[in-house]
Amino acid sequence: MAGAYVENQSLTDTRTQQAITLMDSYAQRSGLTSDQLRKRYLWTDAFAVCNYLGLARATGESAYIELALKLVDQVHHTLGRHRQDDPRTGWISGLSEDEGELHPTRGGLRIGKTLPERGEHEEFDERLEWDRDGQYFHYLTKWMHALDQVTRATGRARFNIWARELAGSAFDAFSYPPSSGHEPRRMVWKKSIDLTRALVPSMGKHDPLDGYITSLQLAATAAALPQPDTGPKLEHETAGFALMVHDGEWTTGDALGLGGLLVDAYRVQQLQQQGVQPQPQLLDKLLDAAITGLRYYARSGELQQPPQYRLAFRELGLAIGLHAVERMQQALDGAAQHDASSPRLQAQLRALMQYTDLREHIENFWRNPEHQHTDSWTEHRDINEVMLATSLAPDGLLELLAPGRERK
């Protein structure tokens, strides 16, 4: 196990050590490093890939890079293929075995839910739908980010190419033009495994936003790589998402959604520093939405509830976002020059920094062993432990390394 290297890392702090322990447990339990039944779940695995990349940088141990690559391979060969209880077989893209190996993300990736997807003629049941398989766009964007982080960490272009192929397929499958023809495209929240039909037709509040920022990120990575350009350029997809987010309203009082807004804001800040030009005022709008939502959330009393009434992974999403706020503040403090927007940005970050004590509260609450014995923790143990590890050691998820040549 990679965790065996901890003894030789005298400078590894307690938070990183706990993250390593959590990730080692997850790897064993989910079949990544053991003979246990393989359990792949796209959201959790996307965070896990990023965690391993971050741990490799924190410890200097290449074994964590190998774990990240092994997990990518398992996800593609599990969630990129039909379920064992499905009469269909092979790659969900419909590609041949050889072509599927070359393009494992071209047909999207299954969520990894326990129940099969709802049949074409089955009645919709909202409660059951949460446990049914299919594809979620917001899970796909998390996997795009994870693949791109592998390229940025290793310099290996194929992971970014797979991320861009996934982005192209997802845009085509999840977005559609309105009937009037004069409005921006709309999106579907959940689709069938083969992407041929909508399972939940409503649009996720932040899906176009995630699509836009992720497309910018993937294209920026591709442009910086030294090899001849291959794979989708994402110009059409980026333009389509840009229209959808132009007048977007992203305020939310949901902890996980707030965390996502803050992580997206930090991605935008870093991409700007790397020469990317997103829509004007995008960062400003993201931070305004987060401030409004945090004011509401801080007054809601959710963090004062007993553990059995709370969902750790949603709160930890906010904690991760608050890590992003602290890094945005550090980046602003360290800038040699402030542009014309900096007074506004400084004011926004000051407002957000008032809530960073929530991060420590959330982490300490869920690090308490007593709170990890409740059903609300154990029923979602994998996602809870992986996201707690992310909050304890967030570099792999949050930091966009400048892409370049392959790193040894």
C-alpha cells in the first residue's frame, strides 16, 4: 500500500497523514488495491484521483501517481462499459473493443448507482431514481477535471484528450436547442446509460456553468501541450455553454452547491492567471452568488443539527470550497500588481473570509469518531471519507498546475 511510505515522510503533517489513511481504507474497500468486489462510483472516484495526485506531490511518492492511473483505468473499464446485470455488453459508446480502449470516454460514463437504470416504459419514481444508474452531467464534469489534472500533473496528453472527448459527447447528449430557436440551449439533468433518452429532463442549476469553466480548462491544457493537437477543440461546446451562462443566476443555499461555486471561482482565477479570458465579470458574479448563499446558509442552523440529520459529503463540499477562498486570498495577497478590478475582488474575498471558520467546524465535526458511527456517515462511507480526505489535503483537486511536458 502507498500508505506504507508515510514513515519516511518526516515533514508530512497530521492532516496529510489522515488523508492518506482515509484513501488507503477507500482503496482497500472499493477493490482498487485489494481482491474485494470492485465498487466504482464516478463522483467519488473523480475526487479520489485528484487526492492521489495531491498526495504524490505532498509526499514525493510516485506510488500515488500509479494509484491515480490505476483508478482511471478501473473507472473506464467499469463505468465506461455496460453493467453486469444488463443484457447489453461492451463499451456503452457502442465502439468495438479495440476502438473503445482508444476512446473510453466517447460514450460518457455511468454513474455507478446500485440499481439498473429505469426502463423505457417504467413509471418514474422520484425516490427510486436516486438509486438508479444512468449518466449525470455534473458527474461527467468532475471526471473531466480529474482526467485533466492527471495531464497537468504528469504531462501525459491522452488524459486531456479523453477529457475533451468526454466533454464533446456530453455537450451533444445533455444539451438541446429550445423549441423557439431564439434562446440559449437547455440541458437535461440525467440521461440513460446509452445517452439516447432523458431520465430526468430538468436542468441542473450549475450544470452549464460547470460545463463552461471545464471546457475553458480543458482547452487551455490542450493548447499548452507540446504534441500536435488531437481531439476536439471544444470551440463549439464552449460557445454553447457561454450563451447558457451569460445571464445565469447561481445563488444557492445548498452547502455542496456553494462549495462548487467557490471551487469554480478559484478555477477561473487560476485560468485567468494562466492567460485564459473567460466571460467578463464571471469571477465577480460567482463570488457575489457565493456571498449571498453563505449568508443564508450560516443563518440556517444546519450545522447545529445532530449528525444523524446531516450529510457529511455535502458539508465537506463547502469546506473544500472555503479552502479555495483562502487560496484566492493568498493569490491576491501575493500578486505583484493589482488590476482595476482588485478593490472589488478584495472586498468580496474579505466578505467570504468571514466564513472560513465554518471549514474548521465542518472538518472537526466529521473527524470526530463518534460522528462516524451514525447511519448518515456509514451509509455514504466511501464518498464521505474521500471528500474528507480532499478537505484535509485539497491540493490535488484545487491547484491547476501549468500544463507542460511529461513529468517523470
